[in-house]
Amino acid sequence: MWNAIKRKRHARHPEPEEPQVRDEPKAAAEAADIVCDRCKRSVLQDDSDGWNVVLDKGYAVGFLCPDCQTAEENAEAEVHEATLDYGAGQMDEDGRVRWPQKGSSHSIAVGGHGAMRENKAIHLLVSLEPPVLHVAVGPQSDARLSALFENEVCRKAVHEEMSRKGAEPGTRDLAYLVDSDMDATEVWVVEDQAMAVGGAGAHKLLVICSPDIDPYLLGTFAPEYADSMREAIHAQR
Ligand SMILES: [Zn+2]
């Protein structure tokens, strides 16, 4: 049944044709026509490696090609690369692009999910689309699962959404499963029966994650749960 769940999920969220580009100029190129401030060369005529974004109050206000950067600006580019989350650029209404700091606190969106409505074995579905953490719950969710989250605001939001949907606390223990087919930005919590392995009735909830789980996603879980996920990943290797 777990495979059926996954197939359904992939059908619902088809994988992008190309992996998401996380480096600075290409992510920016999607949002704006990028031209070097000094030599006016377009990023499209160039191997985009090494371009720097010129920031003002976090907004991109210009770009510099590698040839036009001073050593200092080149160093700045390295710092940007290390500190900004280029996968999460957002354009405001004026067309200005800004990137959040890596590891900055994510906002949270709680709600439901089609897969959960169809399959009552799914208790919780967490996915990270920087800078937003999405948490889907349903009336079948074990209400104690709100305690999984490290952040108080997050925990409260999940708890309230569960209450709203009529979820009640259960009595199951958690077990951890590492699945290399999982997206690194998703964590699912399902009934062990859904796995159709080890027989029914173990009465556990399985926390399923990728061995390559996004560290920022892992960081949204309370330390004891994050540690258990790390241990499960470590044990698999
Ligand atoms: Zn230039």
C-alpha cells in the first residue's frame, strides 16, 4: 500500500523535468532579465557561474559578471552563496527579487492534502517549499503529533488545525523508516499497516523520511525526533 501511496503522490505532484537550480544567477534569471551592470553583457550569453548579485536591503538591485567583479566583490559573491537561499527567491509587486537567509525561520502553512483525504492511513504530511513549511493533517491524525515540531508557533498552528479537524490524541508509539524514494523535502507519518510489512497490529506510527532529508526540514522537528531520524538514517548506511 505504501507504494500505492507514493505513486499517487507522484501523479499528483509530478517531478519537475529538470532539477531545481539553486545557484544564484540562474534562479535570478527566471525572475528578471539579467545584465551585467558594468559591461552590459547578458547572463544568457555567458556561462552563469560566478555572477554576483548586488543587493540593497536584501533586494537584488543589479548584477556583475565574473570579469567585472573586483576581488572584494568576488568574495562577497561567495558569502552570498553561503548565506542566501537561492532556491527561495521571491519577487515582490515591484518586480524586485529577494532571497531569504539560509536557515531563516520558515513560515508555516497548515491544511489538508488530497492524499490524506483518500488514504486514512496517512496521519501527517510535512513538506518544505522554502521559505514555507507545509503541514497537512486530517481528522484521522494523531493529535499528539503536533509535538513533533520544534518551533512553538509551528506546534501551535498544527495543534489548532488538528483540533479544527477533530483529530484526537492516540496511543501509538513512533517508529522511523528511511526510504530512498522519498523526496528530501518531505516527511510522512503513516500507520504501519499501510506498509504491508511486518504484519499488522504493531500499533506504531511510521515517520518516513529520505536519507538525504533537507537539513532545514530536519531542523523543524523537535530535537528528540530529529535525532531519531538521524539515527535511522545512520543505521541504514
Ligand atoms: Zn561585466
